[in-house]
Amino acid sequence: MPLPHFLALLLGVIALAGVTLVLAHSLGLPLIWLAFGALGLAAVVRGLAWR
């Protein structure tokens, strides 16, 4: 992957993470729910990778 594409992807992921944190904070959600959601999605993705 060329460096400009990698950097754009990296900045996009960081920006979306920031938007997610701001949205969760504005809705009053505890950050632990985001952590559990991330762990759950990671488990699903890992389970699909073994097929």
C-alpha cells in the first residue's frame, strides 16, 4: 500500500474514533459500552476469519 493511502486510512480511522467518542459522550453513554462493543465486534470478525 502506498504511503499516502496508508496515511489517509490512518487519519480516517483516528477521525472516526474521535467522532465515536464525542457522540458517545454527548449521548451520555459510558465508555465501557464502547469497549464491550469493540470486543464483541472483534470476536465476530475473528470468528469469520477462520472460515
